[in-house]
Amino acid sequence: MSCPICGQETRKSYRPFCSKRCADLDLANWFNGSYAVPSTEPETPEDAPQETGETPPRPH
């Protein structure tokens, strides 16, 4: 398995990374927004559909 940051061979103590440096770089990418988990929620409340007072259908 290779490190997802630099491509070198991984080390057991830092898996899936090769070093603490690469692990920290990956964490920094999450913190600064380089990585993101997609969402179906609107970004602003104005983009959200208006409440109708009806309860949404429940899955079966």
C-alpha cells in the first residue's frame, strides 16, 4: 500500500500514511476545506424549500 499524499510505502505506525508529516498534511487538507463530503442540504436557509406544515412521507 502506498501513502495517499506522497506515494511512498506506508509505515505501520502511521498507516495509511508513510509519516506523521503526511498524516498532518492530510488533516490540514480537511481543516482548510480542500476535502469535503458532499451534501444534499442547501448552502443557505434562503435556498431551502419553505415549510408547509405537512410531515414528509416516511420510508417503508
